[in-house]
Amino acid sequence: AQRVTQPEKLLSVFKGAPVELKCNYSYSGSPELFWYVQYSRQRLQLLLRHISRESIKGFTADLNKGETSFHLKKPFAQEEDSAMYYCALSGLGMEYGNKLVFGAGTILRVKS
Amino acid sequence: SQTIHQWPATLVQPVGSPLSLECTVEGTSNPNLYWYRQAAGRGLQLLFYSVGIGQISSEVPQNLSASRPQDRQFILSSKKLLLSDSGFYLCAWSVDGYGYTFGSGTRLTVV
């Protein structure tokens, strides 16, 4: 079964401090991992995906298959990073509609 | 451009009443469509997904049903709402499977 665990419901950091939002997954195959973000009063939107190996808004995430983790990191937090962050996994193919399984989400609060 | 419309934004319904939430997509063809429910502390739970017209897959047994009468239309329904159906419902679409686009959501309160 596919499962995504985000152990922290809330992460509070000061502006300029490093940020690491934890995500662990359970899946026996080769997963595709994503991070989604929901800012206040905005729609849930894709932040980044591991296959792109990109940095978006200063955030990066590396897939660690040994530790089955996909932690989201940013070296210096900004106040506008405050939002709800969801880690998500897609393991099944097109015949299963490329379903995404989401974690419970972590609220990031960046304090000034 | 590709857009997704979801309505209504908020809805208050009495227990036992029917439900119909609609989601439509523009600017794409043959998308995969999804209904999720977002609950505090529980994240996003996939309710239904559809890979084509008339094709519906249910993820969890519940008091809800879904239909896809047209390629870009996805409807979430119930014949009789329960208090436990209250929540925030999100529609989403995907074409390549590597990124979902979400609607703005519907806040349903069953009283």
C-alpha cells in the first residue's frame, strides 16, 4: 500500500532560519514524489516534483530511496513561505489514473 | 489556457438532503479527474477518480457517489447527506499524471 507520513503538524521558525519539512513514504515500487503548497486563501498548487530536480522559490527536495524520504528544505525561510505544505506520492500508472496519495500536511509558520 | 471551475464555494445542507457538487475543466481534453476531501489533521483523502467518460473508481466506501457525464465534467453527489459528510471538497485534474491542478474547493456543512 502507498502511504505518506508527515510527522509534524506545525513547524514554526524565525525568518532567515533554515527550514526542513519532513516526509516519509511507504511504497514497494518506484514512486514519484511531489510537494504541494496552499497559501492562505489560495488554491492548492504544485510546488515541485522530484523528477524535475528543480528549485522553486528556494525550496529543494531530494528523494532518498534508502531512507524512503523526500524532505523539503530551504536554507533561509521568508515570511511569505508561511503556508500548508503537503507531500504526495504517485506510484501506480495511467491505468489507475495516476492517483496521488497525500500526507496529512504540515503548517509552516515563519515568524519575523 | 487550462482552468478548472468548482462550485458552489460554500454550501450548508440539512441532514438527509441530496448533494450535487460540480467541477468542470477547460482547455484540455481527456483529463484524469479527481475528487478529494480535505479534513483537518487528516490531509487529503482521495474519494473518486475518473480516467474517461463514464469511468468512475471509488477509493473509499461512503455515502457519496461520482459521475462523469462529459469529458470535462465531474460531479460529486449524495442522495442523503450525513453529518459526517461535512468537509472541504476539492476537484482536481491531471493530463500527464505528473502534476495536479486543483479547483478552489467547496466547503460543505451538514447541519
